Amino acid sequence: MGPLKKILLFTCMCFFAFCKHKPGNSAEKQKPVDIREFIGVFPAIKLPANFGDSSLVRKSRDSAISTAVLRQFVPDSLFRRYWGKNPKTRFYGSGKVAVKKAETYLFLKSVDGTRKGLYILAFDREDHFKAMLTLVFREDDADVQYVSSMDNKYTVTVNRQFKDARGQKFFKKSVYIFNGEGAFTLIMTESNEQKAGLAQIFNPIDSLSRKHKYTGDYIQDKRNFISVRDGRTSTVVRFFVHFEKEKGTCIGELKGEARFVSPTVARYSSNGDPCSIQFTFSDKNIRMKELEGCGNHRGIRCYFEGVYDKHKPGKEKPVKQKPKHKP
């Protein structure tokens, strides 16, 4: 290639590089979005409104929202609790309800592979973010179904339904209002899960392997226990918690994965679930402590807490064989 051609080629490369990385483009992407612009992205909806699995499907009116823009308005601690650090999560503005001279509710969808969620974000009359609540959450391999609604008085109802191993249906209905202090307050709960406590408790992870140092069953009694089994790696364990307090009128149950943050401490948190629990292990017991609100997994008068002693299964006695008779 001659000198003239090399010069022309170099000039063209510089030209295309300049066009591709215009200084103005990166500045525009990083430019903060005004709160009114952000709220304006969400289409207005009429009340009463119902939300179910069909609400998780992207509709033509939904507006795509970048992660960078959303993080300008949702506190970082709350963002990490619900969506972690997954850059693949996509967000969509699904609806908006504006109360005259009062708060504004935004309905936000998130899509992350097999996980989909619909959330309600509350902003006060000065357009400051105040609270967030899960309306619908769906995992492709989960057996829990959500059906939620908001009525004309802005009361939010979240229904969680599931079936146990025997196919029996259970539900938990939680009713919330957005109070003057800027939070969603639980004002009523109704459930038939108490009936499940009268039946035999099904442990969904009982048969999984238990090679980790801290795997096993930690028990207070037959209706209050924590099962811990091996996880996908040595830093993760699977667990199942079931407890019944207040004479069986307040029940809590949760299955999930906890990640070790130190040699003896593991914590549970999951995208789409505000609940966070800490497990502290020793050779003799496990101490459970609820770090963040786990109201979707328990009654309102009890918490995920307490000390559970490690169960030592008794050794099976060898079966004595009868001596064979000589002919």
C-alpha cells in the first residue's frame, strides 16, 4: 500500500471514530433526568385496577426505563435489595395514579430472565420517593402466584396463593395503605395458612445432600425447625424454615438460599423479595435474625428469629441376624 493510500485510510478511520464517539452523546446519556420527566414516562391508568401474571407481559404502552435513570430516584440500598447488581434486568413504566394535591403512585415492571415483577413506587406531593411494595412476582419454576389490586380509595391488596405437596391450596391476603408518614402500612391480613399447621409439615429440601459443615436439622420442636442442606457452592447453603408462634396463630415459612458472608454467618436475600435473614452457625445451634421486612412470609405478630439446637440423629441399631440352623 502506497503512502498516499495509507494517509487516506488513516483519515477515514479517524473520521468514523469521531462520528461514533461524539462528545455530546456521552454527556446526554449521563445528564440527570428531571423527576417530572421521569413520572411523565408512566402512562396514566384508571382505578380500580387489578394485577396478575398477565400484568408482567410487556404491553405496547409500556415505556422502557434505563437502569441509570431508575437509580436516580430509587435509593441504592433498596435497588440492590430488589434487583442486586444484575445489569441484564430491564425496566418498564407500566402505569401511574396521581392523587390530586397528594402522592403519586408509579407501577414499575422488571424483567430478568425467568424472574418478572411488578412494583408500586410511591412519591409524595413534592415528588420525593417514599416507599415501594411488591405487587406481583413470578419465577418460572416457582409455585407461588400473586394477584393484587388498587381500589378507588388507593388501598392496595396483595394476594399470595400456593399449593403444598398434597395439592391443598393456601392463601395470604395483605391489605396496605400509604400513610401520612410516607410508608405502606399493613392494616389487615387474612390467611388460611394456619390450617396448614394442623397438618403434617412438608419439608421440600429434606432429601438433599448434607456434606457442608453446618448442614443438618436445627430444631426447637416438631413445628419449629430450620433445615439446612448443601448449596451450589461451598459458600451457599439451601434452607427451609418453618415456625409457629402465639399458640399456632402466627406462622412463618420460607425456602431459599443463604450465602456465607463470614465463616459462621450466612444471609438470605433474593431479587424481588424485600426479606433478608441472617443465620449465625455454631457446632451446637443456629441463631436466626430477621434483618429486613419478611411480612410476605409470616404473620404480622411474629418474626424470623430465635435459637435452634442442632439435631443429632441417633445411630441405627444393627439388625441381629438369626443363626442359621445346620442341617
